[in-house]
Amino acid sequence: MLDYPSLYALAAVLREGSFERAARTLHVTPSAISQRIRLLEERAGCALVIRGQPCEATETGRQLCQHVDRVLLLEHELQSNVPSLLRDEQLWINVPIAVNADSLATWFAKAMPQMVVHGPVLLQLSVDDEGHTTEWLRSGSVLAAVTATEQPAVGCSSQPLGAMRYVAAASPSFVARHFPNGVDLEGLRTAPSLRFNAKDELQQRWIIRLCGHQVEPPRHALPSPQGFVAAAMAGMGWAMHPLALIADQLRSGQMVELVPNTPLDVPLYWQHTRAASTLLDSLTKTVVKAASEELRQA
């Protein structure tokens, strides 16, 4: 049998980033946490925690934390059905989710308050490009993800959420300066653009759709949807923005589309592990409902 008090201590250390904060969370002393981790590492025969600021998991430590996440889901189910069998204190469930930054900045943020009313839920969000969040599911790092991949990961279910509409936009002064005769391939080759990170291909996809050619414009790297808006309004560059995020700026004229009526729609999906859990089912219904109200539906 696994030593679950020690596993809970391990999960707390990696979630909180330090032995001291983990001790306060579990209402024990830091030395008790250290002893539990040491005994667990002796039994596992390897290090589970990379001590630092913050503490990080080794590969084995990460796998054990994933196991704890699933055990807590099962305990939540049991507590709902047979409360007398479980401990008296509040059982908080950590739900790791991968989500793309643009969803988090728009419709997903509106869904989060409703997600935590289904029980003692603590959301643990990881942000990545929508084309890569499925990898978090495949590795077991998260229980659910907003992704651009329709094909479900092994052991997961996939549900369509709708499409996020993007538009290529910049400040009027930027467009006048870099595209005085209209948007063309040469202007796109030389005008600075913005991208979230090296995984962000939205600008390239829009250029190829518009011109049929791939070009490599100068790029600012700016990993923040809100930062995209601020930088674009300041005239730093053009970018693909979620329409929901810049609708007010377009209406006021603070930003303009590079080429009107050329949106790029990105279909999104909700994938989650098939673990039998009424909590995950409730979270899924909340996410799907929020997406149906905010995203473009087929």
C-alpha cells in the first residue's frame, strides 16, 4: 500500500513550492513534511523533489502527484456517497487544466467562477498554445484541456466548444505607416508583428490564407493577450487578436483591421480524462455552456 499521508505531503510541497508553505497548508510542522518526503523517497528509491525556490518535481514525483489528483477525485465521490467513511476535514480537490492564453483572457475566465461552485475545487491552470495543450493530457500532467485538437488523447473524451474568431489588427497610425497603399506581401514582410511565443502560428496562418505565400516578418515576442492589445494600440506591431478582446477598440477606432472581413476562426475542443467523476462531469458542463455563449457555433 502507498503511504497516502506522505503522498499528500509531496503534492502539497510541489503545489505550494516550498516545505514551509506545504506545512502550513497541512497544519503540520516543516520537519514533519521533510520526514514524510524523506521516507517516501527512500521507499521509491529516488529523489521526488528538486529542492529550490520553488521546489519542483522529478519525473517520478510528477507521476505520484498525478496519482494523488486522481485519488482525491475518487475520495470526493466516496465522500459524497458515504461521508461517514472519510475524514472530517474539508477535502480540497486540485483540478489541473491546460488552457490557451486567449481563452483564459476571454470566455474561460468567465466560466471559472461557476467551475468552483461544484465542490471544494482548486483550479490549477497551465497556459500553453491551443495546438499544444493536448500534450499536457497525453503526459498525464492535467485532467482536462482546452485544445485545438479534435482527436481525443488516449483515455480521454473530446467535445467541440465552438470557434474563437481572430482578426488581424493594429493601430490606425501603424497601418498608415506600414501599409500606405494597402496590405500587400511586401508590407507584410517588413511590418513588425507580435506573437505570443515561438509556438504561435496565427499570424503566419493568416498571411498564407490572404496571400498564398509564407513570409517571415519581424516579430516582437509578447506572451500576454492583454499585452498584445496594449502594444498594438501603441503602434508596436500588428497581430491576430481575439475579436472578443478588441471589439471595443475596433468600434472606437483605436484599432483597425488590416484587411476588413478576413477573420481567422480557430475551432476549440474540451478534452478530459474519462475518470468516472461527477465533479469532472459538472466542470465539463460548465465549460461547454460558457463556450456556447461566447464562441462561434457551427
